[in-house]
Amino acid sequence: MTCDSVKKLIPLYYYGELMPDDEDRLEAHVHECAPCERQLEQQRLLAAALDRRQPAVPPMLLEDCRADLMAAIEGGGAPAHRKPAASPWRAWALFLEALGSSLAAMGRFRQPLGAAAMLAIGFLAARVTHPGPQLASVFPPSDEVFSTVRSIQPDNSGRVQIAFDETRRRVVSGRMEDQGIQKLLLAAAHEENPAVRVESVNVLKSQAALGDVREALLNAVAHDSNPGVRLKALDGLKPLAADAGIRKVLAQVLLSDDNDAVRMQVVDLLVAHRDDSTVGVLQNLVQREDNNYVRLKCEKALKEMNASIGTF
């Protein structure tokens, strides 16, 4: 191997992308060639410098990304609590700072990499100071548009084809009777953010008599992972607690839910409309309940119904 070929293969060697025979030849050359050994050490220093760069990730980044994705899927608005995005100049300042640290260990590559960085900065400056007319004409200035570039394909004529995805954030308002508002609220009841689900269920519970809303509340009571959401859904089901289908779901929740507050509220709903099935459910729960308050509530309800505490 020549020194030029070794220097081209060092990045691939460092990241384990060479064939075993090529690795052996490169290692043998580096062992006997001091300049190439220094080049390999520079590669290690560069990788170490890049590994030390730990970008500060905003604590709400994951939730905001999920909200943007849901907004794109449902055609609705995501939560408006996120702060405006940081200036692109700040992002590039951080990039140049990291690049400067890395270039300190790469003397011979400093000029070409610096030229590439300046070219990128020039392209960004042109896009920031002179935004393309096509984007401005498609979306009104009042809309927040988030773009993600997927691919860039230049051609020999000097033109560039860029594929990108865009998510547009919208804010809508209306009354609960509006079908569009109801659709967004029902979608929000399945949102990843539990705070959004709580607010959605809290609004939907006033319309619990509607079929879709009722199903959403029952689904939240039986399957939502957040106890706050389940408690809000139970509040919405209170006026419908006499319904046989709802009572069946509540009985299942009573025997399976792991939250004491949820089980206590379910007992109250079942006892408010007593029937023969309620006795059996409460008797079953008393025998397996670990929480003293829940067990005492069940025993009190059974006594008021003149039923035995144990099952026979």
C-alpha cells in the first residue's frame, strides 16, 4: 500500500468498514510508516473531539415532535406551549465552534473543510435573507411551517432538486357542537402527551352522551396509562353509570386497575346504581384488595345492601 491510499482508507479503517485483508495491509503499513501513523492518530483525535460534543436537547423536544406529527396526520393543531425555534445563526455558531475544536488536530485538511463550511454558511445566508418565493406563496405568513429535508440531488446544469417534508401548525377554535372540534378532541384523547389527553377528556366529558365521546371515555378508563386521564374519564361517565354496558366496563376496571383512587371512584359509581351484579363484584374485590380504604369502602357498601362480605 502507498501512503496516499492508506490516508484515504484510514477513516474507513477507524469505523470498521474495511475488508479483513485490507485492514491487515493497512496496519502493516502504518506500523512501518511514521507519517501514516500520525494520520491515524489524528483520525482518533477527531473522532474523540466529535464524541465529546454533546448537544443540549430541549426537554420538550420529543413531545413537540410527536405533537407536530399528530398535527400533520390529523390536520389539526399541536399544543402551542413550545417556544419559538432558535435562530439559525445560533445553530451555525455552535456548529462552527465544534468544527474549530476538531480542526485543531487536522492541519492538512483545515483549508478544504473550512472552504466547505464557508460554502454552507453562504447557502444558509442566502436562504435566510432571501427566502424562496415558492414557499412564501404556498403558506400564509401567519402559519408556522416546519421543514425537514430528506434528499438533495444537484445536476450538471447548476440546478438542485430538494425533497423535503413540511408540517404546518394551525390554531382553530369553535364550539363543542362543531364536528371539526369534536374530531380534534377525540384525536387528542389518543395523543402521546398525557397533559393533552387530560385536557381533551376534561372537555369531552361534558358531551358524554354522544356515542363517539362515550366510547372515547370508556377506552380511556379501561386502557389509558395515566391515572389522571382515567379519573377525568370517570367523571364524565358519572351521568351514565346506570347503563349496563358502562357498568360492565367499570366492573372490569375495578378488578384490574392498579390505582387506589381510580378503584375508589369506580366503587362509588357502581354503588350509586346498585344491582345484583354489583354485590358479586364488590365481594370479589374485598377478598383481593390490598388497600385498606378501598376495602373498607367495599365492606360498607355491602353492609348497606344487606349483603355478606365474603363470597359463597
